Amino acid sequence: MDLPTIWFGVIIAAWVLFFVLEGFDFGVGMIVGLGRRPRHERDVAVRTIAPVWDGNEVWLVGAIGLMFAIFPEWYASVLSGLYLPMVLILLALAARGVALEFRGKYHGEGEERWKDRCDRVMAASSLVIVALWGAVVAVLARGLAIDEGGEVMASGWTRSIDPLLTTEAAAGAAGGVLMALLAGALFLSLRTNGPLRDWARDVAVRTGGALAVGALVVAALTGQFVVVLIAVPAALAAAGAFGRREGLAFTAGAVTIALATVLGMAWHAPTLLPSTLDPSWSVTMESAVTSDFSLGVISWAALFIMPAVVAYQAFSYWVFRRRLSSARVA
């Protein structure tokens, strides 16, 4: 196996880690703002992701940075062809971070209203992020209108919006929202005790069932029966939540997101980004890879940097592994 193929696998793994880890962050954010739970339960839900959410975003930086370093043509095509959705995602990420960080900073009269506003911003930004990411991954699986010179064919400011106005993108957006809700509910059921844990399990059962049925419907309507692979772990996650086997359910939910990411981003490998105009104009590993010298330098650097990042993040999750009680304390 050559270095470009190995690095393609590393990039896909970085995207999987981002979507799995940030998936439950976004899901908890939506649940906090839209779940209509009591104040103390929302506070507990936020506390489950507070120590780890910013660390999870490291994998977004890593995935995009590696795309730029290893396959610059792939990076250029994706970022230029989907410029506006990417900007909206970054703005929503900033809004989500501000809401999380400033939620507990205000004390005194009006504190409840302040937290309510932060919760609404958190929920809205999380919803926008997961819907757009789901649509973007679906677009990447379908391809972009790339011409012979490697440019995305479109004119005007809507060139990066037009690819999202498709049935595939709409299905991807709906799938992204359901996966994040499933991951968030499963994470809360794994990290809390009391009434919030029971409620989160019920949400996971309903969301997992809806996601499994939706995947089967998409497979039947499009003829892409490989999508059934997403329905299997989603159904297993719902069954695990129903049977109170929370560890199994969370693992199945993570596998669901991982499979969707791999199918969306590596569907046409070794083609990195298909051209919907002419398959011969697609971006491939061979055409997009950087120089051998750059590959060697990046590979040596990664041998030291990536294990350290993984070890630090694993240590963080180990430190904050205890369940939090959601029961009201007098």
C-alpha cells in the first residue's frame, strides 16, 4: 500500500472521529435547546460535553489540514465548490462555542433568561451544523460539476449553493440531524443518572428507529442498497437503548455515523471527488497528491503528533468518565 492511499485512510479516519465525537456534542446541543427539559437537567446535559467539546473540534482542523497538505487539489475543489456552506458551518460553530462558553458566565437577575437564550442559540447552531454537514457529505458522494481544468462549473454567488438543492443533499441533511440526535441521546443516557437518563433512552429508541426506517426508504427509492448498512447499526442502537444496554447502544450509534461518513467520502475511491460532467475530469488520488518530498516530511511529523493528540484526548475522556446525576437537589 502506497503513502497516498495510507494518507487517504488517515484523512477519512479523521473525518470519522470528528463526526462521531462532535456528533454527540451537536446532538446534546439540540436536545438542550429543543427538549423542553427542566433547568437543572439542561445544566447537567451541558456539563456532560463541557470538558470535551472543544477537544473534539481538533479533528475538524486535522481533517481539513491534512486534505490541504496531502491532496491540495481535492481540498481546493471541495472548498471552492462548497464555499458558502462551509462559511455557514464555521459561523455556526463559532455561535455554538460562544453559547457554550458564555452560558454560565452571567449571574444575578435575568440569569434564567440568559441561559434560555444561550440554549436556543446552541440548539439552532447545532441544527444548522449537522444539517449542512449531512448535505455536504451527500454532495461529495454524488460529485460536483468539475470541468476539464479542475474548476467547479457554475457562475454567480449561488455556485456553492446549487449542489445543495438536490434530493440527495436533502436526504443527507435529514440523516445528519437524526444521527446527531441519536448520538446525543445515547451519550446522555451513558453519562447521566436519574430522569434525564430515562428520557434520553426514550429519545434514542425513537430516533434510532426513525433513522433505520429512513435509510431503508432511501435505499428502496434510489436503488443504492448499500445504504442499508446504515440501517443495521441504527436499529441495533435503538434496540440497545430499549434494552438498557447503553454501552452497546452508544457503540452502535458511533458505527452508524462512521459508516455514513465512510460511504459518503470514500464511495468512489480511488476517485476523491467525482465530476458529474465527465468521469475522466474527476479528482483522483494520483492527480491530486502532493510531492513525494512533502509526503515524507508530513509522514514523519505525523508519527509524533497524532499519537500525542489521541493519547491526550483519550486521557480527557477517562478523567471525565463518571456519570452525572440529573435528580433535583434541594
